[in-house]
Amino acid sequence: MGKRKTALIVGMAKSGIAAAKLLYHDGYRVIINDMKPEIKGLFDALSGIAYEVQLGADPMELLDGVDLVVPSPIIPMTRPFLVEARRRGIEVISEIELGYRYSKADFVCITGTNGKTTCTALTGELFQDGGKNTYVLGNIGIAISEHALETKQGDIVVAETAALQLEGNKEFHAVAAGVCNITPDHLDHFGTMENYIAAKAKILDNQTENDVAVLNYDDPIVRGFAKLTKAKVLYFSRQQEVENGMFLRGNMMVYRIDGVERELMDKDDVKIMGAHNLENAMLSALLALSQGIDPASVKETLQRFSGVEHRIEYVCTRSGIDYINDSKGTNPASTVRAIEAMRKPMVLILGGFDKHSDFSELFSAFTPNIRACVVLGDTTEKILEAAKAAGYDDICHRAGDFLKAVNMARDLAQEGDVVLLSPACASWDMFDNYEQRGKVFKAIVREYK
């Protein structure tokens, strides 16, 4: 009998917990590590498995005797302990790589800066409605490792794959990969835009001539990804007709494959609102159609799918004011898309954790439709400076905390307006994640009379 292998799991959020359980069930000795000395609910989440606890310890000191390291996606692959692990010949992989290795399903994957959660949820529905046994996993909130051992041949894993997750991949292979768009994000982690783009491009690694890559033709960076894959490339475009893929002819969504055209549906029948969501619908439809899902089923799902929680989500109307939760708007480009989807005057809630974003692009997209902004969080000064440079400082108001920000937005809004939470920032200065931020927002506004 061979020596029992040891795995070091660094970072004990959802993906770390799932990785620890999976590796334990495969016979590994598991060491769990996190910079926090205490994590509420962790030991309940790990019940039923044996593990060694090293919370608060320096992972550099834990590498002796380790065969595999699985770091949290928020940990850069350039961290000294990961560099040292690789130098020693210890394998370092991402959690999605781990889940992929234990799964028997085919992977249909989505990445991009904005829209990937909506695309992932929609693509999952398209495959489920089309008769496939489907798992919707990854960055959308359920770790791939959590369900990897359940999957069977012929199943589909629809996976949202963020750049932070992709950079630790080796064998990971998508039979169909979709890229929504790429704009600056996570530069605090990657350092340069080039590094960020390279991490996104890893979704195409290991593709073959039998696979499909669905790319946004209207985004020059994404369009250039065609050179990086051996797969058949299908483009989607709102702006022009493409040779292979999906485009608009008038109001009609048309898909063309190898010279054969078919009209899918009128774009106005797509239920999710906003021009960016039309792009999301095209990408998801192409992923499904490319894998044999019936066009009539695709059309029916697009007519029914209403979106995902925390992404331009209607919450309620109070005193004639609509409240919209776009807590998933964690970078300026995402917030621009939410602004563009609004059809009423609005009060915008901005600010949060600083990911080194440039907020000038956000204010360049402002219109007279924005009545006021309420700003809070770590990025307050950066946002106010960008607002002043763009001439919008007179409509910006500083708030001390989240409850005050929401109440201030309510007071600034008028009957017929929208209060839009779309912070253009991550949530980690005040919340565990964007989901928690969105849920708190919804709880506050639903209490209004």
C-alpha cells in the first residue's frame, strides 16, 4: 500500500470546504488553513470528515510532507508560499481544477468581467429545459468539488469560472466555453490588465477541434481570443452580422452556422431587460444550440427566464419609488450596464472595497437621468474625486454606513424614481460578499411603508 497523500487547503470559504471534503473522501490526509484564527460555522460545515486544523498559521510553515495545495481563488498564484510549493515539486491547483478532475460530466463554462453569473444561470436553465441532467456550479455560489463525485457521463456541468479561479488550472477542459466581455477588474490581484486577460483566456486551454468557443465579436479583446483556441469559434454580436454565430437582423435574433441560417426569436421577447442582457441571451443560446439543445426549447426558456438575484433585481416599490438590487455590480463597467438598463430617473448607491478600479469611465456614462449619488465605503474618496473631475460632485452625497446610505437614497428620490444599488465595487469592506450586501439592502427597503 502506497503512502497516504497530504493536501493543504488554504482559505476556508465555500470552495475550501468543498475541496477538503472531496480530498478526504479520496483518502487524503487533509490540513485546513486560513489567515483567520476563527471562522464561524466552519467545523459544522466540515462535520463527518477528519482533518488537521492550522487556522491562523503561516502556510509557508505547513508545506513539509504536502503533496497538493489548493488555495482560495482570492490568493494570487504569486504568493511566496505558492511559489515555494511549486519549487519543491508540490502540485498547486485551483478548486475548479480539482472538481473537474473528479467529475465525469462535460463542462460548459462561462467567463467574462460582467454578465457571467446571469449567463451561467440562464445556460443552466437552457440545458435543464433541454433535457440534460445539469449541475450549475462554480463562481455562481456552489463549488464544483461539492458535486463532482455525483456526476455521471452524459451530465453537463455549467460552470461560472472567474479569472481568480482559472489561473490555477492545468487539465481543465470545456467542451463549450463562452466569454461575455472583458473590462478592467481585480487589478489589485493581478497587477496588470495583461495578467487579468491571460487568466480569462485560460478558459480556452485544452480545447480541441471538437469543442466550441462562443466569443463576443463586439469586444475587441474577446474577439482576439479566437486565435487562442483550436475549437470552432461562434461569435455573437448586437452590431453586425457574423459569419458563424448569432446576430440581429432588425429585431430578429438570427443564428448562422456554416452558411445555414435560422431565425430564433424577436429580441423584445427575451424577458431579461437591458441591451447587455441581450448579449447574455445570445451567448447562452449559442452554448446550448452548439450542444444540440432544440431551438424551440431555447426560445421558450429565453421568454421565461427572469434573471438572477442581485443582478438588476426588482425588489419592491414603496411610496412610488422602485428599489433595484444590483449588488452584483462590483466594478464600474458592470454599474454602467445597470444604469443603461434603467428607464426612469434614479438615485445611485456607490462604493465599497477598493479593487483599484478607475471610476472615470463610470462618470463618463452618467446622464441627466441620474438625480443623485450616495457614496460610502473604502472607495468614497476615489469616487468623489472622479465625480468632481467629471463635474458631478454637486449631486454626490457622502454616507457613513450602509443603512444611512440606503435611507439617504430614499430621501433623495422622488415618486416615479428608481433607487439603484449598483456599487461598482466589491463588498468586502462591509460585508462577507455581494450576496450579503444585496440581502441587507432588500431587508431595509422592504421595511419601508
